[in-house]
Amino acid sequence: MSIFDERFVQVIEQPLSWEQALQASGDLLKNYGKIEQEYIDTMIANVHELGPYIVIAPRVAMPHARPEHGVHEKGISVVTLKEPTQFSEDPAHTVSLIVCLAAVDSDSHLELLQTVSGWLADEDVLNDLIGAASTDELQHRLAEFYF
Amino acid sequence: MKILAVCGMGFGSSLMLKMTADRVIKKKDIKADVEATDIGTATSMSADLILTNSEFAKQLQGGNATVVAIKNVASEDEVGKAIEEYLEK
């Protein structure tokens, strides 16, 4: 079964701080019992401690923490922000696409990373995902083309 | 050569960097080992070239390894350039 699940996809209209944006991306997984709030708190604390290293490509952040911080089941959520959020004052840390990753060990999510890596390597794909006007549209584009 | 891909946890973006680097060395037929690790472990490991993000690059500079900050972990262009520049040194 594909890991893609349209319940874990959301387009957010209102401007959010990066903390709120990470919370929103984690909430999608939390609401279905995949992770605990502790996991989201840890992701946010990691960025406070280590800096915005989760910005893995221009416009894209992939928040994650270690499995032992409250992951029940592996999962991925995809959130796009109509109003980009800033992870720092550096414009390089402006983010519109958040891929929240919950892994249960260090290798069962490799396929998932490969999929996301494919998006990052292709500017057209990123534009297509970030340009989705509504949650429906983003779900459709992800299901149809990118998973 | 030994390449280290470094991120915060050692199983997210560093693995994506490793995938990109593995593709590059295969395409260019370069003999290299690529390993992914976290920032805590990285400081105690030896490598010729370290690929990481701009935050960790600052912390990892100053050792024997050449440290390169990569903006897009999936960019074969960026990673390829870093490897080639190292080899040309």
C-alpha cells in the first residue's frame, strides 16, 4: 500500500509563524494517532536548538525528529502555505512547502525520501505543488502524479 | 574518497544528500564512499568531503575535511560541483 494518504494534505491560507506551520503539519499526523504532541514539540525544539537545518531546498522544509519521541506509525504530511513562512531573517529560509516526516526506524522511510527528493530536483514539480489553489487540488496533484 | 552527508538527525536530509551523491558518483564514475550521519557524530568521523547545510557547515569547518554547504539536497548539479571541486584541488 502506498504511504500517500490524502487525509495528511492541507493548503493553509492564513499567515503562520514557522512554529505554527510545523504544528499544523504535525497536527495532520497527530489527529489520526500516528504521532504524539511530544513529536511536534521535539521538532520545534530541534530547530530552536540547531537552527533551520530542516530547510532542505529553496522553499521546502522537512521537519522530523527521532522515532523515540512519540511516533506510533510511519507517516508523511504535506502542507503548503499560501503565505510563505520565515525560518530566519535570511531569505534562503523562506518556506512554502512543509513535508512532515515521521519515521519508525532509520531505513523504512527510504522510499519516501526518494519520492520527496524527486520533487525537490524538479522546479516544475515544486511550482505545481506550491501553486495548488486548495487542499482538494493539492490532494489531487499528489495522488495523481507524485506518489 | 570518503564523503560524509550530515544533517541534524542523521536519517532525513543527510540520507537524501547521500542518495544524490550516490547518483552523481555513479554517473561520473567516481570512486567514493558516501555515508550519512548526524551532526553530533560527524565531528568525530574522518572524511575528505563533508556535504551539509549552511548551519552545520559553519560548525564543521576547521577540520581536515573540505566542507560544502548544499542549498538543495536533491540537486545533482550542486552536489556534483562540490565533488568535482574537491577532486580538482
